Amino acid sequence: MSDRLYMVFDPQGRVDPYSTATSQSIAMQRFASRRAGRPVRSAVAWLLWFPLWSRGYRITYHPAIPEKELANG
């Protein structure tokens, strides 16, 4: 299990619930795919990401809950 979860935040500080992933690249690619309306490759996703980043979108990480702390872990 990864110890971090990466999420995309919009300029108002809201989290995009569909872009959560265990790596920064996957989170950004999922977000870019949703914005494009179809699956996009990683290189294309980065090109789509740069204008969004300049408008205030950010990818941040938060610690994941360790399995031993989960009820069914």
C-alpha cells in the first residue's frame, strides 16, 4: 500500500474526487482525462496540465491511512 494519496485541488481549494491516485502522474492524468472527456496519454496530460497549473490548480498529497488502523485491516 502506498503511504500517500495524491489529489487535485482547484483554485478554490476543492478536491476533485475522481482524480485521487497513488502517484502524482496518475492523479494528473485522470484529471486531464476527465477534462478532455476521453482517455489521454501521459505526455498529452502534462500538456493539458500546464495551463491549469497557471490558473491555480495544484496536485498535493496526503498521508494514507495505514492498514493496521482500518477496521477490517
